[in-house]
Amino acid sequence: MQNLPKPLVLLCLVLAVTLGWPAVAPAPAAAQGGPNLGKPQTGETILNRDVDVLVSASADSRVVMSLPKGKVVAAFGTPRRMPSWTQIGLGGRDIGYVPSDSLDSIFIAREVSGRAAVVGRQRWTFPNGVLRGTHVLTEPAAGMEIRDGKKREAKLERGAVLGLLDVQDGKARLSSDSIASITLPPERLAPIIGVHDYDFSGSGPARNFYAARIGDYLTPVEAEHAWTDFIAAAGQQYAPYTRFIYPVIGRSAVTFALAFGPLDRQGVNNMCVALAQRMLDCWVVEVQAF
């Protein structure tokens, strides 16, 4: 079980997100490519699935490390007479071999790899601007509530805002203004990255937007420092974007993602391609308004 660090409270002092047409990232200069069809890859590539990196070009060799889908790696080519394997590296250093068909061109359209949310400022923040929770329920759900030392089933509606307490055995324990403790599956929750002032009653549904996630860190402080490092590495043209730091629920722990936006769908794809050309990681996050 992991208890959340105190800096998470600071995470709830959020910036407003304007729900209009989001910014569009400039398209990269290189021509578009397509998926890897088993041909040898060299240069910048992305992983199209979670893979184990092996010490040699053999399925029986030792695992060096595991890398996630969407990770940007450098491909150094395939060994002679072994085209089903490709040697890869990170930071200019050789790290081992992966199946050649696990690598795609960096120009391939990115899939949505995560979701987040913005919630109404008037309803879901205290007068001092602090959010009333860390996550929003993306669909109706029932969970086990603990009240006065007794367990009972509680039903929650879509859009309910809850605060994350801890994580145990892949389940999230949360609380709200009316519930002291309830356990829910993480897949029904979206982390809150900001607030909005949109009026759903008379203007129809709010437009969703996208963010580019560029890393995961153990604490919000590490993520904050990583944003400074990212600007230094990628360039000052990224500084005007809003940076988002939000909790990501894992099997037994919580990490903190760093992302920036807002972007539209084409813009976030272009952004990920541009960053991949500089060997920087980027994943697409869809942000929904509640």
C-alpha cells in the first residue's frame, strides 16, 4: 500500500483551462511514414508494444530491462542473418535487442494512451481555489464504503469528484465530502488536471482537448523539476504551454505524470513526432470536461 505524499495537496492548486479550440503544434518538416512491416529500422523509432530488451539477439538471452509501448528508442540496425532482431539504444548507449516488429516509424499516428479530466471550478473547488478531490468518476460505479467501521455498498454517479487516499492490490481507496472511504477500480477514474468555467446547461457539450505526456515521476516535485529540464532540452518554444502534473494509479503505487497542452488531436500527434525527432518521449492524453 502506498500513502500519497503531502505535496499532492499542492497539486490541487490548479490553473483554469479555457475550453475553446486548443493550440495546434506545428507539423514536423519530415515526410510522413507508416508502420514497420518487418523491415530493418535505423534512427529514431518508437515501440509499438511493451517489450523486454534482451542482452543478445536470442529469445533465450537475459532480459536487460523492460520498456513501455510508445517509448522512443534509437535503432542501430539488425544483426547479419538475424533480421527478426534489432539492436537499440537510449541516450546514445546500446542497451540490447528487441524484436524488429516491435519498432515503428516515429511518424506513425499516435494512439491515445491515457485519459485525464477538467472539472467545473464553481462546483468542485473550495473558495481558496483548492480542488475537492484528485479524480473524477468517468462512469457510474458501485464500491465498498467504510463508515463507522462497517462495510456497505455505495453507488456513485458519473462525474463525482473523489480524493485519492492510497492504492492497494490494484484498487484505489478514495474519499469525498460525503464518503469517508470507498474502494474503486482505477479504470473508472480519470485524474483531474485543471478546472473550467464552461456552462453545460445552455451551450451544449464542451469540447475535449489533448495533452502531451512526457514522463512519469515518483513525486510532484520531481515532475516540476523535469518540466524545467524539458524546456532546457526541447527549447523555449514549449514554455508558453500549460504544464500539468497529475497522479497515475499503478498496481501498488502512485506515480506523477508530467504533460502539457492544451492541443487538438492533430496538434498532439505533430508534437509527439517533433519530440521523437529529438529522442524525447511523448504519449497522447485525452482530456474530457466534466
